[in-house]
Amino acid sequence: MHEEGENDIQEPVKKFFRTSEKLLAKLSKYFDDLDSDSEEGHELQKEYEIAAETILAIHCEQIVTDASQVLIRLLEDYINKINTHLLSSSFFDLPGRKTDLILAKHCLKLLNPELASDRTGDTAIYYLLKYLNLHPEKLDIKQGATQILCAFFSLYRHYTDGLSEELAKQLQVHNLWDVITYGDWVAPLLVEMSYSTGDARKRSFEKLSAVQSWMPENTSSFQQLFTLNALAGLKRKWMNSEDRRSLISGLEQLTAWISPASKEEIVENLAFLLAHDNYELAYPISQTINKLMEGRIFYKPIDFCISALLNHRDFLQKLGSRTGTFNMLNDINKYSELASPDCQSMLMASLSQEFLQVSDVALSGLLCKSFNQLHVPLPPDIQDDVLAKIVRLLRYNKDSSPPRSHFNDFCDTFIKFGDNMTRTSRENLCYDLFKSFIRYHGWETISKPINEHFSKLIEMMSPEKQKQLIEHARSQMIMEFMPELFDTRKTFLQWKSQAIINSITIIAALMGTVTEKMEMQTRFFDDLMVLVMDKEQYYETISTATKTLNHLHWHLSDEYKIKAIQDLFDLINQKAKYYHRSKKPFALKLIAHLSAGLDEATCEAVNDGLLALIHKKGAPGLKCDAIAALIKLQAMLNPQKRTAVAESLITYLKNPQKKKIVKVSIINFIKEEQKRNPLPVYETVVPILIDVIKLKTKHRNFQIAACGALCQFSTTQKSELKRSISSALIDTIKNTTDTDLWQALYQSIAALQHWLTPEQKTKFMLDLIGTIPNTKKNEQAQRLKALFTLRDWLSAEQHFPALEETLNNLLIHLDCVKNYRLLEELMPILNESERINVIHHLIAHLDHDSPYMARYLIMKYAANINDNDKISLLARLRKLGLQGENWETNRAKSLFVMIYNIYHQSIKEKLLENVAQQHNLPVEITQHILGYARA
């Protein structure tokens, strides 16, 4: 009987990789019922046959997970086939072809994920069905697109719930699956799956898995048969190990066909196999169980499976198979958190006992991983012993390092069950972990898990223990040089750098929790300053120390802060060969940071000290950093003092002998102050800023800073000030050639536009137009984009011919790709009439010599032009395509087809005929275009 079954299935299986005569016969029989006897109708019936064959071929060749992609391919093939005949006006002579092509393209548009990225898969199919349900009258079963839809929904039966009654009738949806696919393809595969062996069985599973996403899940009779055959195979005792392996792997591939009720039974059978079969099947069994368990929990088979794995593990342990024991424990971990509470408790008890007995660190770590996955507590009678061993494994020992293997698992177990330890044991272990964090800083396997649990470990320590940890970290941070181990102190500090950084991290984290904050933070501040001032310290150490000093919220006494600030000023006043390599930039930042919260008199003293640095002879960088520190202090000063500061800086700004780089910082100071809390004194600096932007200097940052500062006077009510600023900006921009300065001036003018009268705005735009011809090619784009952006200055009824002339002049000189690039950047800024003007020009001048950018712009905006322009464009492309046979004419034909496919639905035959006459097109061209319009 087995041999007879094998003979029966060989021919059908081979037959359905390509078009079978049996398939064509059944399809033809179906179309006989559609009463389609004409020669044209017979020709179009083939679309149904081709679609059905293509779907079957796709599923034979690949595993399809997105049915919408199948329908997209069918429609694209159909449209491409039609496009090959587009240049033949006789193609659309058959009735209904135009409507059918329109339908096919619209369906493709609704499905195509490129047009709507959120519509893919089933979402795209149901989006299409929503449209078809609203417009069933657009369907004609005698036409190709409708027949493609008929074949698709007749094979993909699980989408029929989305078809309205009328749509199903129009599509003539029928059970093509049962008629064709199941009887002649799937049924033989089911027989092959059940009775064949070896590679034949594997092939049958692969073929079935290719169509599992094709149909509704576990509803068909053949799917029920598949489940019954699979269960029978699992229970079959005579099946050899390799065939059973292929059956189990096949079940993993086809879980969608198994009903929820049957899944539990299959899991039970797999668990039974796991308990009584060879270990070599454990991996495929566990993979299949995991797949079947997705979204569901079967306590009974999972508990049985875990018991079976434990039995296997005991057997392997007796054989002395260390690798097998480890692998089996990994398999147990896959299911342990899905087991019932009773099973988890049993497993915890068993594994805990083993944990106490083993000395292998790797196995201990794997057992801890098992503990961490279970949702039950440790057994009360051995809980203390288990935790004591965890403590031993994690405890810091200066003579031996902790186990790097599975250190994270030990940490996770401690964090999970640490609340069950005594407070002393718990905080002692936390302390030891932080000691390891400092000492074994180069071992990521140790430092990473401690970093992950950093906050939790600190919370588990008492204030007393935290203080003890601070002392230990401090001792590591200021450790003395060990000449017996290192040649030089610098080498020692480089080796010790990460340990010092980790110590700083620990102390900084604990500074907010200690009770004696002021005392502890004062000492920590001193320690950090010692590190920063140590010339031999490694760069990373100094960087961490300076960041901590400048960011930590310091609880220091005012007296200490004042003394620290004075020491920092002393440091700044020391001579240094290179300013930026010295500690002075850091000192200035720290002065500003420490000054926060001090009394007004002290802040004034600090302020005076910073001003003295600015006026004192010294490095420009020092003065710039002092000005940056001054900005932070101003909020703590009274208006009189702030005014005095401003006057002092303005005096510096007026001095022509001073460095411009420092003046840039002063202008930025004025900009920030005028924005945040303006003072009348800042208005006196406006003439200086105006003089700055008019300067002929190479220091453009000086002038750009002045432009930014002038913008901050936008709220002034003084008309004379407004007039002077706006006039200066407008006059300066006329003669500016530097691109960056021009942009800064333009942005300032745009920001202050509410100061300008309509006449001033118009004059500015005209002046801007006048500068464009004399501007370098690479700078014209900047000016043109600015010009068309300023159109918002004009009222709706205001006509500005110069703007139109500028655009026309650009179009006339489209002589290089760069100008087309500029035009592309301008298009979003242009208004609708200007864009139409551009498109008209591009269409009118389109020829074989047009750069590719011209064709690109036409293609980009082709869908947004009116019908007349669409017809003009098609007519011109068609004319170009008739000029012989070469690559240029073929390019025109290709562009015609691409653009035609975008919007042919909107072209009306009557309008086309009128436009063709308006353009005085030859009769043959008009006939061709009319042929396209009938599509």
C-alpha cells in the first residue's frame, strides 16, 4: 500500500511546478460557465489561467509571508505586458481595455507600499477590498484585471470575509483551492509526508511550509488531516530517528496549521518523546515546543517536558558527559518560567541542592541563571546555604580574583534574593562588589553587571557602610606610588587611571546620600583638585575629575568656596607657556560654578576679578573664557553692577588696539544679556556694532557676531535706533561678497522686517535682484532662494514684475546641471503660478539635448500639472519618440510611458482632441495620443 501511494503522488507533485494540462482543463471548464465565447473573450480568459499558474509557481519557488506582494507582482506583470504594446494604437481597440488598465493601475497604487509605507501585508489587501466594495461596478470578469483578482481571491480564501456579497458576485469568487490545489498538489504531499522517508519527507514539508501563510489557519479539512498524520507519526514506534527528526522540524515550520486544541496534544507527545527518546532529538523537540507555545501556556506538557529533561540530565551526569549536562540545563531554562508553580518549586529545590554540591564555577553560574528565571523563592531550609555560597563566589579577595565566568548570573541572583539575607551580609557583599569594581576595572565581565545594578547596590547599603565605601574608594583614588612594581610614577598612574575613575564615580554617587555632606564633600573636593593639579596624572583621570568638579552640586561652606575661588584666581595668575594646555580654562569654569549661591558682595568681588583678567595683559583665550564666566554671574548682580560691567566691556570693545577674538566674546555677552535682561546701556553699543558690520576685515566672525547682537534689539521702541540699525544692515548687505556674512546680514534683516516700510521692503528686494548678475555662480543660489522667500513681504494684491523677470531670466540661462539643481531647490519655494511657468518652459524646450535634470524635474512634477500641460508634455515626448530609432528616441519613449502611467486616468478624450488641435499637431500624432487616451 505504501509503494502504491508513492507511485500515485510522483506525477502530480512534478506537474504543479509548472503549468499542468489538468489545471488548464479545469480553468477552461470554469470559464465555460462564464459564457465568454468570443475570440477576444477567449484571449482574455488566459489572464485568469496565468494568474493562477503564477501564484502556484511563486509558492513553489519561495516561502511567501506577504500575500499583497503576490498580487502586486500579478498586476505589475499584467501592466508591463500592456506597456510593451503602448506604442501600437491598435492595442486599445478591444472594448473595455481602457477601463481595465485603469483598474489594474489603481489597484496597484492602493497596494504599493512605496506609496503608503504603512499599508503592507493584510492591511494592504483589506485597503484594496475597501475600495472594491465601494466600486464593484468597475469590475468586468471578461477583462484581465478582474480575472487576476478572481484568481487571487479564489486561491487566498481567507480574504473572502472582506468581500461584500455584490463584490463576490462580480469577481465570480469560487473555491479554486479545493478544486485545483488541494486535490492535485497538497493531498499528494500529505501522503508523501506520512509515508515517505528521508529526503522525500523533507521536501514535502518544505513544499507545504511554502503555502502555510497562504490559507486560513487550521480551518480546512486537509489541515486537520495534516494534524492527524503528524500525531500518528509522533506515536509511530517503528519510525527511525532521522525521519522523526524531519517530522518534528516540519511541525515547527507548519504550526499555523495546527488547531489550538491539537497543539497541547502534540506538545504532550513531544514531551513524551523527550522523556523516552535519544538525546539527539532534544534540540529539535525544544525548538518545536517553543514554536507551539507562542502565546499559550500548557502547564501539563511543559511540566512533563521538564521532568523528562531532568531525567535525561541525571542520565548524562551518570555517564560523565559535562557538555551534555550543560546543554540539557540550557534546554530546561527555555521552559522553566513557563512551568506550573508546583513544577517551578520542584525545579528550584532540585537545582538548589545541586548548586550546593557542585564546585564547577561554570555549572554554578548556569544554575544561578536557572534560579533567576523561576518565579518562586528559594527553599527555606537551604536558602541560607545557597545565599552563603553566592556570597563566597562574589566576595572580594585581594589574593584571588572573583570568577569572571557567569559573574553577571551570580550578581543577578544576589539582587533577586538578597532581601532574604541578613543586613550585615547583604551590605558586606555590596561593599565587596564595589571593591571588585575598583580593582578589576579592566574586566568588563565584572564591571558591567555592577554598573547595571549600581543604584540598587547603593540602596542595599546602610549609611555607615556607604561611608566606609567612600573611605575605601578615596584610598584607591589617592594611592601612593609603588616603585617596586613600576619604573616611573607616570606609568603607575596610567595603569591606575581606570581604578581612580571608578573610585570617583562611586564617591560622586554617594555624595548625595551621606549624612555629613559638607565635611565629606569638602574632602572630596580637595582630593579632586589634587588630581587635577597633578601633572603626571593620566589625561582620562584629569578629565573625569574636572567634569565632576564642574557638575556636582557642591555643599561647601561659603568660606571654603571663597578660599577655593581665590586659589583658582591665583592659579590663573600664574604664568603658563600655553594657555589651553594649562589649568586656567578649567579654573574659570569652576569659579563660575562655585559662585552660584554666594552672597551678592562675594559675587561682585568675583565679577571684579574676572573683569580684571579681561583688561589685564594676557592670552586672548583667557579673556574669552573669563567673559563666558561673567555671563553666568550676571543674574546674581544688581542692575547697577550689571551696568558697570557692561560699560567696562563696551570700553574694551571701543579700543581699536584690542584683539578681535576677545571682542567677539564681548559682543556675544551683549547679545545674551540683551536677550535675557536688557539694560539701557546696551543701546549705546549699537553704533559700535554698526561700525563693526561695515568694517572691511578678514575676521568675518567679528561681523557675524555683531549681526546676531543687533537682532536682539528687535523690541526697542526708539525709532531712531530702528532706523539706524535697519539702514546699516541694508546698506552693508549690498556690498557684501562673503557668503557667510551675507547670510548673517540677511537673517538679521528678515528678523527685523517689522521695522521696514513696504517701500523699504520693495527697494531691498529690487537691490537684491540687482546684485544677482554680479554674484559668483556658486553664490547665486543663496541669493535667489532668499529673494523668493521674501515674497511673503508682499501683500496678496501687490504685483512684483521684477520677481517674475528674475525667474524668467533663470529659465533662459538653464545651460548647466548646476542651474537645474538651483531650480530644483527653488521649486518648493515658488508659488503655484511660478511653478506652472517653470513646467511650461521645461516642456516647451524639451529636446534630445536637454540635461537629465530637465527630465528629472519634469518627471518629479508631472503629476501636479493641469490636464492641458499633461497633454502638451505627452505630445512633445511622443514627437521626440518618432524621430528615428536610437537611444535618444528610446529614452523619450521610456519617459513617455513612465509619465503616462502616472496620470493617464485624468486625461479626457475630448480635452485631448481640443488641445491637440490647439497645438496644430499632425494628424498621425493626434491619432496616437487619442489611442493612449482610450486606455
